Amino acid sequence: MSESIEIPFPLMQRIERLKIQPDEKPIDVITRLLDYYDDADEIDEETNQRILKGLEDVDAGRHRPLRDIAQEMGI
């Protein structure tokens, strides 16, 4: 199925700014962004468990402020 739509100018400007290559077509930009959105939306069970463990660690006070870590690293 194919359908033509008119893209409002402000949206087209945003699409143009998101091009990876100067000759990338708007449909390629849109497809890439949709693919990223679909991929980013899925978290496997192992990752989910690690996130939950990290949140438990923070709640239990098992963490260090980023400021302290950066200072130790000299940044």
C-alpha cells in the first residue's frame, strides 16, 4: 500500500536535520527513526532484571554519587 502525504514545513526541517547523509531521502530518515523506536522499546528479560537490581541497590543505599567517581577519575 502506498499513500502520499504532505509534510508540513517545520516537520520537514526536522527531518532534514536528522539526515545522516546529505542525499538521504525523507522516507529513509523516517524509516530509520521508526526502526530505532521499535528496537528501543524492547528490553529483554536479562536487561530488565539488571535494571531492577540496580534500582534495588540505589534504594538500599548501595551507590556512589557520580561527582565522587568523576573526582577519583580526575574529570
